Amino acid sequence: MGKIILTGDRPTGKLHLGHYIGSLRRRVELQNKGDYDRMFVFMADVQALTDNADNPEKIRQNIIEVALDYLSVGLDPQKCTLYIQSRIPELAELTVYLMNLVSVSRVQRNPTVKTEIKMRNFEANIPLGFFCYPVSQAADITLFKATTVPAGEDQEPMLELTRELVRRFNQIYSPVLVEPEIMLPENATARRLPGTDGKEKMSKSLGNCIYLSDDKDTVWQKVKGMYTDPTHLNVSDPGHVEGNAVFTYLDAFSTDQDFADFWPEFKNLDELKAAYTKGGVGDMKCKKLLNNVLNRILDPIRVRRAEFEKDIPEIFNILKKGSDAAREAGAQTMDEVRRAMRIDYFEDTDLIKQQAEKYNK
């Protein structure tokens, strides 16, 4: 059995720098290294509908936005399979079978589910589809026999539930499904980039995002308004880098070459931090550096996006081809699942023969 990566995003809006540093950049690296036999990247529209059921147009419109973001950062449909979750009906079938192998109380104990329910104010009235999405997520992974799932630490409880379901399925029926392992981001900053307002997480709903599709003027306006150090009132005042969003972003994105090109007074970020902490470095200069750093990353993404935007029908064609290929792979797994569960009635010639003999003695 090969090494298979599976990862994806909910198409509820354009992707932002948090997505880029947290997963997209590494996906491109993994894709280009070629260490994995296959890589699946999907748009989780079914999952997005669990808390957007009354606004399907939101999901419909953002499919193309996410697809453009994927392609513009460098995901290559020749090297990875890009697909839409809802176009794979086998996922829904597998989800139903896996639901029979887990209790309501087990899902309720999942800390990620608890956090998501609280965040969406679902405590009193939880949509059943949303409550069950950890099982749906397990189906997403196991249908394609993914061995590796790049994700943040907050998704580890989801992966553990998936592994439990795999073990239970394989024990009851037959060793068909594969236990996945999580691949965490390489550093703490990449695991959770804060919003431009300094809040813990960059989030579309909080309006504190820098999007991959933002133009230069928009990026500068957002960087200029970023949260820094409220005690750093004057340039001469000692500053704090902890909790300072500008320095968190510089930690995530800047390189020594950026300093050589944009602020040669300092060799690297450590020198800038030391000077800022001592006093004598203004916040605006730091923001101008960050603006240059971010635009160096975003400029080639913007160029590629502009090219892809010229032929939107081809983007849909790419997604259709990817969805067809994903469905073909998923159908193979479902053949094995049905055979293991003894519900492959029409394909089981021995069953048909036995039943015929039984009634024709």
C-alpha cells in the first residue's frame, strides 16, 4: 500500500495567510517533493453546509475562490487530485456505515467538537449534520486510505476518532481501512497565525484576515492597522515583541534575505527584536518591513491568479476531472467495504448460488 496524503478546506471564503502558513505552503512542498504516491486536496462543501445550510449560495460562490487560491499558490492538478467533496457520493455512504460504530457520547467528548459548538453558539440547538461531521471527516480520510493528514494540533482529536473507527471497522469486518497519522506544522507560528488585530486566530468571521488575493494597497492598509504593543507610545520607548502581531508575522514569514533587501541596518529578525525591545525602533518602520515581506510572497501568487482568472471554465474542468478521479479511487475502497460488510449482494456469486440451491432442493 502506498503513502497517501489527504487535506482540504471549507469553501466558506477566500483563503488567507493563516491558511498559507498553516498548510498551503507545505502542501506545495510535499507535492513537489514526490515522496507520496498520491495527494488528495478537496473542498469540503458538505462540511461547510453543516453550519451554512440556509445559505448554500455562499458555498457555491466560494468554490471558485478556493480553487483559484489553490492553483495560484502552486498546487498542480497534474501532481495532486483537486476535487469537491459533494461530488463523491461514496463519502456519504461510508459516513453512514461508520456512524454505526461510534456512540453519541464518544462524539460529545471530542474537545474539537465542543469548541466548535461553543464558537457557533450551537449549545442549545445543534444541527445533526454538524454534530456528526467528525464521522464524516473520518470517511473523507478513510475512503482514500490516506496515511498522512497535514493538520493543526486542534485536529488531533478528530484523527484519533478516525483511528478508533478504523480499528473497530477492521476488527468487526475485515482489515480494509487504514489508520492515518497527523502531520503537524513545522513550527508553532505556523500552527496558528493570529489575526491582524492580535486576536488568537485569523478568521474570516472576525474580519482580521489578509487574503492571498488582496492587492498591494489592501495589504498595506491592513498591515498599517495591525496590532503591535499598546505600551510602545514613543519610538524611544522599549517595546514588547510577545503578543505583538507584527513580530509574530515576521517570525512566520521573514528571512535574512528580506533584511538584506529591505532593512540592511539589521542582519536578521533577532537583531531587530533586540533593538525594538531596547527602544529606538518605530512601529511604522516594522510595519513597512512586514509589508515588503508579505508582498514578496504574494506577488507571484497574484500573477498566477490573474492568469487563471482568464479561463474560469477551465478551472471548473480541472475540478470535474479531479472529482471524477477521486470518485474512481473512492469506489474501489467502497467495493472492499461492502464486501467486508457482506452487503455486496449482486457481486457475491457464491451467495447467489447458495440461495439458489437452498430454494431449489
